[in-house]
Amino acid sequence: MREGVLIYDHESGRMDIRFGLLDFYGGLHCGECLEVNINGEWIPTRIELGSFWYLRGIRIANLNGLHVRIKD
């Protein structure tokens, strides 16, 4: 599992994970599974796109900056 931070990539229109200064996942696609850290607990979810990007089963207004991990 690799840990990073969710960011929005304006060029691709997709959410991405930033692992380091120049190290990115490469853009997330609908249905991709990951875990998000909320209050110190890792919660499994998947990312989806409707009118906006959201995490299935997690109510949060802004995904930017969330600490996440994903299998390589």
C-alpha cells in the first residue's frame, strides 16, 4: 500500500494521489478502491464521479488534501 494525499488534476479532470513532490498515481478512475484516513481510522471506499468526485459511503465536502492509501 502506498500512502499519499488526494488532489484534483485540472489538466485531466481527475482526482489523483500525490505521493511526493514529483510522484503521482497518474489519475484515478471511477470505481477504483482505496482507503481514506478519517480521525486516525483507515476506511475502505471507492472513488466515483457524478456531478462531482466523491468517495462512496463517506460524506465530506472537499476531497482535496485527504490522506489516502492505495494498493500498488
